[in-house]
Amino acid sequence: MAELDFRKLYQVNALAIYREKEVLLEGMGNIKLQVGDALLLAGPWQKFHLLKKNSNLIFTEQLKGEETVPEKAGTALFFWALALMLAMGLK
């Protein structure tokens, strides 16, 4: 995990690794990932959506959080206000 710089690269923390009916909880930085390893990860929802785009990883659960794009908030607010003004003017 340290060799991949997993935490810095993906900005999520590995809490546990499940490998061949064994749960590894300590020394995450020294563990080399193997095919078939299952990771328990913790981090912000946005990072999981980015991580899901990595073709080397498979998620076992659906992501429930929505991907947000804060830089589009101003545009969305403008069109919401425009729609509200048009709706109020069309009695």
C-alpha cells in the first residue's frame, strides 16, 4: 500500500484488508496488495466516485452518495432564479 502511495493517490484510508479468509488490520503500509484482496475504505464520497473509475478496482456495493460539482452551483442558482421569475410572471 505504501509503495502505491494509496492514501495520497486516492485520498481514502484503508481500514482493513480481507485476504483468503483472514482480516488484516495492522501494518497496512507494509502490505502488498494481491489479486482478490478486498479493501474496507473510508473517505469522502467524491473520492469513491473517482476511485470507481479505476478499471483495476471493483466495488462490491453500489455507491449511495451523489457526485457533487460545487463549481456549477452558481450556474444552477442562476437558472433556478430565472425559472422562478418566469413562473411568477406567468400567472
